[in-house]
Amino acid sequence: MTKIYELQPQAESVLKLLLSTEERETMQLEFADSSGAQLTSTSTVADGDLVHVLFPDDLFIFNLSAAESAPAYAERFRSELADFIATSTFGWGENRDIR
């Protein structure tokens, strides 16, 4: 069973890789259940849990899977966030997908 504290550092590494320092300073990372209630670091990941990355003018929502390992989550998070950035107001048309 994967805990939020296992995913948070993975998410932060991806954010550091794909976002500028200024973008990271203005965004907020949240883990929430399907109702939108924030999860604690010791919460066990359940299907339907979400990652929210809030930017000043954009919101990235990422679905979590209870069966996914932390490394698999990080790879999928990186891929989907890079796609999101390319269509966002702050990164329109930019390919930040670094593998």
C-alpha cells in the first residue's frame, strides 16, 4: 500500500524538473480524496484520489491509482504534467518533457 509521503517527494522532483523556480514558487501541490478533502502524508493512496497542482491561472488534476508503485506514479505524473504545461497559459507550446 502506497502512502502519500512516498509520492510527495516523487511529485516534487518532477515539479523541479519541469517548472522554473518562479513557477514553483507560485504553485501549490495538494493530495486530495475524490471529494476534494486534503489527504495527510500518512494517508494510504486509494483509487480516485487526486493530485492537484494549482497555478495562478491553471489547475492540473492527476488521478492516483492504489495499485501503482511510486516510480510508476512519478513517470506517469511527469508525462501528463509535461503535456499539461504545453497547453497551459504559462507554458503554451513549450515541450518540457525531459526523459
